[in-house]
Amino acid sequence: MHGIVLFAHGARDPEWARPFEAIRDLVRARRPEFPVELAFLDFMTPKLEEAVNGLAAKGVAAITIFPLFMAPGGHIKNDLPRIVEDLRKLHPGVPIAIQTAVGEVQVILDAIAGWVLAGVD
Amino acid sequence: MHGIVLFAHGARDPEWARPFEAIRDLVRARRPEFPVELAFLDFMTPKLEEAVNGLAAKGVAAITIFPLFMAPGGHIKNDLPRIVEDLRKLHPGVPIAIQTAVGEVQVILDAIAGWVLAGVD
């Protein structure tokens, strides 16, 4: 069983979480066998630690963290690896992988470019 | 002629702009007849004002701003409308529309969910 963490920045406005909740719900609907959790860097909960600890407690064999950030800045390059380093020590039996930011994924860039052009045609 | 502005947050790390440059290049490659400019809220240039002024100077009939933000927070709900209000006064002959954040677009949410599931299958 592979656990999924969708990791977002977080914001003061509770409505801000809506797109991430929608992605979580899409993933759950398509493949309910994968436990999937949201996690936030700041302002919102759960934090990454809680989400990973919760998945580990469920007995997942591995965890992959998907950073739902448009681009890799300091949060992805510095904060995220530092948090994950600590979590790996806490859960030595559960490999934790970190995926790239969404803006590094060609199929997502294509979808965004298609949306832009649909908006002006 | 319809001008396109791809509006992103900006960051201290110059590499951060790469996904937005990739989206701009995709849009340009698919439809070179639409003038398309990047613009940033903070840390990076050009700012939104410069991008819009540049498109207006090129004689575009209308401008659409696409906020390349994962979710609509304070920057999209407060900062962006305030800047655009001033720009509309400056360019009364050029309608300026603001699109939703990328995380409010179903086709993009679907692409993200698909990428997540491809990463754990």
C-alpha cells in the first residue's frame, strides 16, 4: 500500500485549500486503494509531519510527497527536504520519495497552455 | 489582437521563473499571433504594470490576465484587482479581463490528479 501526500503552501484564507481538496478528492475517487492526505507548510493543518505520521501508522509500505507548488523555490528546495530528512529518521522502514513541483511536469504545463489559449480564442 | 499576461508570484531564486517561461513559450509556439508576456507580483520583473503597458503600446484590442497561482489567496483576491483597477484607468480603451487561478480549472486539476496517480502506480 502506497501513501500519497499532496503538499501545498497554505494560506490564512480557508477557501485557499479548495483546489487541493479537489485534487485529493479526484485521486481518491479514481483510486480509492491509495491512502491520500493533504499537508501544508504554513497557516493550515495538517502539517507534513502529521500527514506522514498518520500514513505510517496506517502501515503504508512507502510514501510519495507531491509538492503542489507552481515552481520550485526555497520552500521546495530547502524547507521540504529538511522536514523529510527528519521524517525519514522517524520512519526508517517507510521509504519517502519527493516528486517535482507541478510546474516541472510537461503534461501539466500543456494543460495550462491549453487553458490560456482557450481563454482568448 | 488579444494580449495575454501570465501573472505569477515571483521569488528570489531566478530558476523559479522556469515553469512560467515554459508556459509562455508553449503559448507562443502554438499561437504566435497572440502577444504573450510574463509578469510578476514580487521579486521578479516585469511587474504587471510594465507588461500591460507594453501590450497596450503594441496596440492590443484587449488583454486577459491569467493568474498562474495554484489557489486564489490574498494576492489574487486583493492585490491583483487593485493593480488592475489602476491599469484600467490608465488604458480606458483596452478591456482588461482577469481569469481564475489555475487551481480553479477542472482540466488542470484532472492533469494534476493524473500525474499523481502515474507517480504511484
